[in-house]
Amino acid sequence: MTTTAVDVDRAEPGQDTGPASDELAWLVDVLGLVENGKPTEYLGRRSVDDLRLLLPTAPPAAAAAGLLRSAADRGPARAALGRAARLVARCGGLRLAPGTRLILPPFALVEHLAAQLGEPELTAAVTIGPRRRLRKPVLQLLTPAGRVVGYAKVGWSPLTTELVTNERRMLALVEGQLGPRLEAPAVLRDLQWGDGRVVVATPLRPRRSALPRRRPGLAVPEIVSSIAAVDRRDPRPVAELSLLDEWAAGGLGEVVDLPRVLDRHGAVALSVGLWHGDLTPWNIVAGRGSAGVWDWELAGTGRPVGFDALHHEFERHRRRAGGGNGEALRRLLVDTDVEMVLSPFEAGRTPAGRDAVVDLYLCELIARELRLDGQRWTDPSVGGLALLANTALDRRLGSRR
């Protein structure tokens, strides 16, 4: 394992810098450093040139606990490797793991949160994730004994601050409203940090296990229905849905032929409610007879019930396709039994309802892409979703003339 000293050039958070130490500089600029504080040793994964995760190498119990969140969405084989890695970390062996050894002064934000939360010995595993437009640091706040105090999301740019603020609002909306079998994090702290915002939320309690996708009980549809019910509205024609105003304000009408969509679906009555917005398999933690759901930053109200079920399928296909948007869309629209996916919901009971929900979901994908356009870390290999979805929408509308 290589060692990198604390010689980090500062980079403005919004500045599009190159790889390697510039990413560490961005992180330092967002979180801040206590220059005269006691140095902390981290394992940087994948490497300092492609920084995805910072794990404290000590205390051993905290190091082991820091591996939990990063393995939450893996299958049985990866879960077994994760358990082995946590055992190694608990024995102090993380320093020998592949990656880059980084010795840094304490992060100023971690010190601030330690004071806010009354946990003076707090440390943090920092998830940065791959380079993408929604990228933001997520701090897993840990005690020396390995207890997870909470997770802090850090909004550092106008977009990510807007997303963190929305997550705070959505968590307040769903608190105590999801029923006994479904859980969302609760907000512990909400604070300004520089020009951005930090929201600290509780960990989820359900014991981690693979969520069954096809079994009696239909776990995913039950989750979708429970979320939608928090702000569910009686069926109303598509032409009267408030989301049309949101889309218009975001410029969707400049890209999508909305009059054509309304001509096709305007009279179809749909129930709307809250949607999670990113109900991927890896944002769901399953337990025995219960489940928890992470990452509510893209949630919103007034969406047709069933959007989350379609998005869950789309993201499953996208992961299987290695991030390929085109193949994931093709599998969703051609290979997926949409009738089965939407059958648990009112809109899925008629062809007109199913067609409307699918076409409006494509509009939602395009609207999201417009919102993300121009952000830092746009990866061309997973780009082009707006064009692909619009082409698919045109094809679907044309085939039903």
C-alpha cells in the first residue's frame, strides 16, 4: 500500500480539475481540515487517483464498521467477502489492504459534528463514490467502539445543496407515515456548512439481507405503495397533474412534444402520490418482515403511482448492462413484463393506464437529465439518457397512432 502525505493543493469546489490529488483537494476543500489537529490515517480506495472511499484504519472496531455501508447492495458472494474484510479490519489488518494510505489532519466538519452530537471521539468513513453529477461526500459517523451514530450528506454545490435540502424535507414528510414494516432515516441535524448544507440522519435498523425481487408478498410493490400513500391523491386526468407545471418550469417542453403526450394521455385518470425517486435495489435494506429505504434526495410529490416500480426495474437493468443507458431502456421497454410490474397499482389494471405511466416516466427521466445537465463529473459513457428516452417516447407515441 502506497503512502501519500498531506501535500494537497487546494481546488475550488466548483472547479473542474483533473484526476489524482485534485480529487483529494476537492474533498479537503469541502470538508475542511483542522491543520493542527491529531493526524488521522485513512485507507483510500480505489486509490488516490480514483478516490471512492476513505476508511479510517483505526480504531479497529470503527474501521470494521466503516465497511458496512459500502457493501449494502451486494449479492451473497460479495457479502461474504465483506464479512471477511470486516474481520480483517477488526483485527487491525486494514493497513495491509490494497489502496493508498493517507495521513490527514482531522476533517473540520467531523470535528464540528462531534461537538454537535456530543460524541467527542467521533471519526468518519467518507464515501465519495464514482465521478458523477450527483457526487457528494457522505460521512458515516463512527464511535471508537464501531457504533454508527449517523450519516451526514454534504451539499457543496448549488445542485447538491438543493438535493440535500430536499432530502431533509422529504424525511420530515415521511417520518412516522410509512407504516410498521417500512422505515426511513430520521433527521438528527440540519446545518449550514460554508455555502452548502449538511443533513445528518440516523442509520437504518433492519438487518441487511438481499431483498427478494420475485416471491409471494411482492416486497418492492409494497414499498412503492407505502411511499405513495404518504401523499396520495385521488385519480385525476393527466392533463390536470401538477407535475406538468414542474416539467414546464424545468424546460421539458423545449425537448419533449408535451402537447402530443397530452393528446395521447391527457384524459387518462391516474392516482398520484409521493415517489422516492431513486428506489434502486442498493437503496433498500431488507430485514425479516420489514425494510428500510435510504437516499431520499430525489423524492417528490404528485407523481403517478408506479413510477418507483419502473425506476427500480430500469436501475436493475442498468447495473446488469454495466451502466449502459440504451440497453437498460431497451430491456425495460421491450424485455420487461410491464403489466406485471404495474399490476399491483391502480394504473396497471388497464392498457391505457400502463401506457400513460410508462410514457410519463420517460418524461420524468428526461426532466431529470435536464436538471443535471452541465454539472461537474458528467461521464459520457453513461450520458445521453435524455436523447435515448425521448427517442423511445417518440417511438411509443408514434406506434399508437
